[in-house]
Amino acid sequence: MKDDPPNTTDLPSFRGTRTGPEVEDIKQSFLDNLFYGIGRVPSVATRNDLYTALALTVRDRVFHHSVHTIETHEEQQARRVAYLSAEYLPGPHLGLNLLNLGITEQARQALSQLGYDLDDLIEQEDEPGLGNGGLGRLAACFMDSLASLQVPAVGYGIRYEFGIFEQTIRDGWQVERTDKWLRYGNPWEVVRPEIYHEVKFGGYTEPWTDEKGHHRVRWVPDNVVKGEAYDTPILGYRVGTSNLLRLWKAEAVESFDFAAYNQGDYYRAVEEKMSSENITKVLYPNDELVQGKILRLQQQFFFVSCSLQDLLRVHQARGGRPENFHEKNAVQLNDTHPAVAVAELMRLLVDEHELGWDTAWQVTSQAIAYTNHTLLPEALEKWPVEIFARLLPRHLEIVHEINHRFLEGVRAKFPGDDERLARMSLIDESGPRFVRMANLATVASHRVNGVAQLHSDLQKKTVFHDFAALCPDKFCNVTNGVNPRRFVAVGNPALTKLITERIGDGWLHELSELRKLEPFASDPDFQNRWREAKLGNKQKLAELIEAGTGIQVNPHTIFDILVKRIHEYKRQHLCVLQILTLYLRLKHDPRADFPSRTFVIGGKAAPGYFMAKLIIKLINAVSTFVENDPAVRDRLKVVFFPGFNVKSAQHIYPAADLSEQISTAGKEASGTGNMKFALNGALTIGTLDGANVEMREEVGEDNFFLFGLTVEQVMELRSRGYRPRDYYEQNSRLREVLDLMGSGALSNGDKELSRPIVDNLLSHDPFFLLADYESYVDCQNQIGALWADQQNWTRKSILNVARMGKFSADRSIDDYCERIWNVKPVHVHVG
Ligand code: F58
């Protein structure tokens, strides 16, 4: 791909060596940064020193854009987006920033002239694992797209000292290790000690009357924590805009409480410091399960309060008044984790800025909007009222007041319908009392969106049914998207080069331009080169697999890949049933006619989620089992890829032939891995779930391998009374597979190991694996047959890429701007 800075007038020009784009500039500033930035000379520099010097060199150039962006945004005072997310998974910054600046090749040459290899240094970067999975990664893709589309925006979140744990595998089991991502420092962030906010916790409230005779409430906390800003610039692709990701770190208000110290209570002062700092110590590693842990509520409130105070501060510094806050700020809640923002914004406006309740409510509800990412009941956040009251006494009062006013409205519209009131109330009173965060977010938001059309439709039919009956216009859909710059241009240079040679590089700005590839889908020369690119990527992944697991895989086999968080609803164990089905076919007929496959499965399991961890162990057991069988091992390989994260994902998606998107219909809100695979030329085997539905519509049903029950069929089967054992009894193939699993053969005779999984499947099977098994296996057989026809396979692969334009995060952000935020781009010129 051509990587020169484009020469349109509205693109940044650089001045001076320090931020210049030429090879010589980069060489000089790299050496300067090595010398002056970290005090090293090349002869003694470690790989990390070299990486840091290069990161600083790139950061200089990014900051150049940041400064212009801030200036332009100050001048124009345009409405901006504040994205509130408890999680961000940005991935390594270096490669993407180089691409966005358009200086990858110059940097490569500069380093090579100095005797270093750019890719080596890019590999050195530890990624910030400040999220669990799709939700955090989506937030990062959105930050990139906001900047690339030149939308004024700031991302607010938490600077966890320890991000998502590192996963290693010991004896087939997941072992968690602390993620020390800050171990060698982080050259991309800048601490802003002068930008901080105080956040109160606990205590009590008291009424008072002000001099005008107004009834007021004062919150007397028993604890105050300071949030300090850490800023990371997020540069757009080949534009002047560089927005901010501002993450808050908790600090004690004073390092030492001298009063306490003087009284000799030194330890109490130190303890207070430690407990304040604990708030941002570690990310909770659960996906799709929320536990009512008090520290988690503290984290949420901490970052929300800092962020809203910051927004109000900037708003006022720009001459805004609290009552027009919503005109200048669109505040987006990424799921309910920041939903306490509703009560905090009300508190700030009413208690601190002295607005009347109705005005404050107008401002709050016009500023805030909420994205829901899940329909799973165990993932819908609710806080025990008692915990909420203890930590946030004033906010509980505010929630009650909002609830009171809201329910009055509902009562007026649906008189006498007490059950409806109970369902819609912000407080769950069916047993022990809880604050329902999704209800709070929904009531206060002017828009609520789902993340794929199917998900948004289901929301209105299920969790938000009553709310949609009350305000149908509040609900909308914004289908997720991904960042093609990171996941194709940076991750898959071979494919990028090939595409760009044919259709130019406009697709990196406007992904729908990939359509221009369609005429080449059947071109034999293009097909050959397409296959070569894929093969090269598979070879690279094979090297990584061998380094990480010791397993040698053959790049000429089908790379059949399933990577995502491990969860029963995502059905990694359905893939295991298919692997064992192929295994048994080979045992029955060693010459069975199907192509050899390499299954790569990866993902982290929540540390407390027993079944998910057992699924990992099962996959590893199957891996060893087939590897130990000489009659099978050249036809079937099973790899559990340890430590799946953004960095390894960049190597994995480009190498896939087949993408497994096999969740139970109705359970996966959208999925985004599905998009990353398809954009890299993998064909998808999938259910009609999440965004799979829209992907299939786009790429065409002939180019998508569909199997399994639909949402309606799942619901129907459930209500009819699902009996998984019937499938076992009626399907001899399935019976043989489950018997093999239960026999202990996979685990050196230990029958107990897979028992929880087998028993669960036979007697409950809440995710309908057995019901979908036959259709899945049949579909896999069709895929095997298609592989034999490489031309047809390649044609479908090209058509998949050509028709994925819709799934750019740029399109998602356009939709948010239009349907929810009413925010316009601001052009930033970098002189
Ligand atoms: C994911 N949610 C959805 N949650 O599962 C996926 O379908 C969707 O594509 C993605 O969001 C983006 O919209 C998700 O990743 C979490 O990780 C939460 C972390 C905090 C606890 C609850 C789950």
C-alpha cells in the first residue's frame, strides 16, 4: 500500500525535524528522543528503549495534531461527544499511529538505516488491556472513527493499573496472571496533575434553606478521593484531528493526612491513601456477569463523577452555562456501567449549580443517551439499594425522585396497571431491593440503542418492552462496526497491498469502496494473489502457534478459527462436538473424504466461571488427544491459542479461512469479531444471531454458511419443552460423540472431567447445542466440499470482503451522529 502523506490541501503538513515526515527527520528525532527523552545511546539501548524512543517520535507528531485540534475546537466551540465507557481496549498504538500519520514506510526506512527493524519494535509494545472483550474494543474502534471523521469528541474512562489478566495454560487449564501493562512505562499517555476532580463517597445528606428561601440538600461525605487525568491522544486516519482519551486514576486527596500524622495515627493516613488508590487498581474480569461488588460501584461513580465535573468545567470555561450544557455536549453511556451519570449530573446541576429540578432534568435527558449491549438477564446491572445508599446517599434520593416523577407519568398513561409499574420502576422491589441501572439509563436518555438490528428489535420485544410502549421513538438501532485501518491495514498488509493496487486506497476512508473489488472476484490472476496473501498470513500464524504452544500446523489446511470470550452462549463446545465428529469419521474410515483442518480456538474465561474454564480444559484435552493419534494428527489439528488479545487478534483474523460465529440465536447482541474475520477474507459459518444477520444480507446468502435455529424457533422449542436427551437418542453420530466425551478417553481415563459438560448438555442444554448439532455438522460438510473447489472458495472470499463496507465503525459513528448525537464534524487544519 502507498503510505505517503496524501497531498490534498486539507491534510496536515509538517514543519521542522522534530515532527517532519521525511526519513531524515524521523531518524534525527528518533535519535534525539533516545538520547534526550530516555537518556540512552544506541550502543546500550535495549529493545524497549528503542521502542520507547520510536513511540515518543511518533507521539511528537501526534501531539502536533492534538494542539491544532484543541485550538480549532476552542475557536469553533462546536457541540461535542463525550463517550463514557468503563472499558477501552485500544490495542497497541504504534502501528496504527504510524499508519494514520502516513509515515509507516518512512519510519521503516529510517530505522533500517540505523540498523533496526520496525516490525520488531512494533511487536515490543504491551497493549493496554483495559477491557474485557467486545464492548471495550468497540469503544476503542469508536474513538478511532470519531477522530477519523473529525468529530469533536472525548473518551472518558478508568486508568486501571492492572487490566484484563494475562492468560497462560498449565496442564490444559487457564491460569491467570496479573497484567502489568505499565511495567515499562507508557509513552502514549501524559499525566495532567493540574486536571483533577474530587469525588465524594458515603456519609449522609442534610436539608438546608438558602438565602432565597429555596429548599436545598447538602451531601456530607465521609470520604473524598481525587481523580487525576491521564490523556492519550487518539489520532484520526490522515486527518488533522486528534481527540483525547482521558482516563482517571484515583489518588488520595492528600498524600499524607498531616493532622492524623501529628496525632500519631500514621497508619490510618497510609491506609486511607491505599484505599483511595484501590479504586482504579484493577479491572473486573467478568464478561456478561455482573456481581454487586461495592468496589465496582465505586469505580463507576468515580469515573463518572470526574468526567461530568470535567465536562461542566470545560463547558463553563468556554462561556457555557449549566442550563445549556446539553446544547454543547452529547454524553453517551456505553452500557449501564456509567449509568450513575444520570443521578450525578442531576446532583451537580441541582445541588452544586443551583438549577431547578425540571431544568436540570431537561438538560440531563437531552444530553444523555444509552447503548445497551446485552439482553442476558445476568448481565443487566442492578445494585442492592443498601449498598447504593451507603456509598451514594444523595444519589439514592435523586433516583427515588426521578422514579417518583416517572411512575406518575406511567400511572397517568396506564391507570391501574400496577404490574407494569413494578416492572418499570427504577427500584426492583420483588425481593431484596435493587436499583435497576438499565431502567435508570432508559428513563433518563433521549435515545436508547441496540448494537445490531436483531438485537434492537429484540430489546423492544423483551427487556424494554414496557418502555417502548411508553416512548416508542426513544429506541433505535446502530449496528456495530470495526476499524478497518487497525484490522486490515495494520494487521493484514499483504491483503491491503493487493486491494489497494486494484482499487486505490479510498476504501480506508470509505469502506463501501470495497465494492469495486467485485469485478475481480472471478479473475484467476487476482484469485491467485488473494490465495497467496492468505497463505502468507497463515504461515505467520503457524509460527506464532508453534512458538506459543509447540504445535506444528500445516498452512495448507483449512484454518477454522473461533476466538472470543469463552462463554456457554457462544458455544465453543459446539465446535468441540464437530471436531470429535470429524475424529470419529476418520476412525471409522481412515480415508474419509474431507479436507484437513486446523481448528484454532482462543479466548479468556472469567476467573470465577467454572464451565468456561472447563471448556478450555476440554479443548486442550481434545487437542492432545488428536495429536497423540498418528492416524488422525495430519488431518485434524486442534490448537488452543493462549492469551487472545487485540495484539494477537491482528495476526489471527488475517489467517482465517473459516470464521465460527455459532452463538445461540438471540444471545449475541452483535459480535464484532464476525466483522473482522469477514473483512480479512474468511467465510463465515454462523447462526442468525446478532450482526451475522446483517452480514449475511450484505454478502449474499450464497456466500455465508447458515445453520441452526432462528430466535423464534428457539423460543418455540423452549416453550414446548426442550428435551436435549431426545436428540442424543435419535442421532447416532451425536450419541457417539457425547459417549466419547463422557468415556474419559479424552482425559486419560478420567471420566469426571467432562461430566459437568456432558450432563449439562443432556439434561438442560440451555444454549441448544444438541438441537443445532445436526444442522451445524451438515453445514460444516458443505464447507468441506467447497474447499475442494478453491476457485469458488476464493471467489466467495473476495465477495465477502467486497461487500463488508457497511461494517466500518465509521458508518456506525455516522449513524450515531445522525440518529443520536446531532454532532457535526469540525475540520482541523494542521499548519
Ligand atoms: C459485547 N458485550 C456483546 N460486554 O456481547 C457483543 O455481542 C457486542 O458485539 C459487543 O458487546 C459490542 O457491542 C460485552 O463485551 C462486556 O464485556 C461487559 C463487561 C462488564 C461486565 C458485563 C459485560
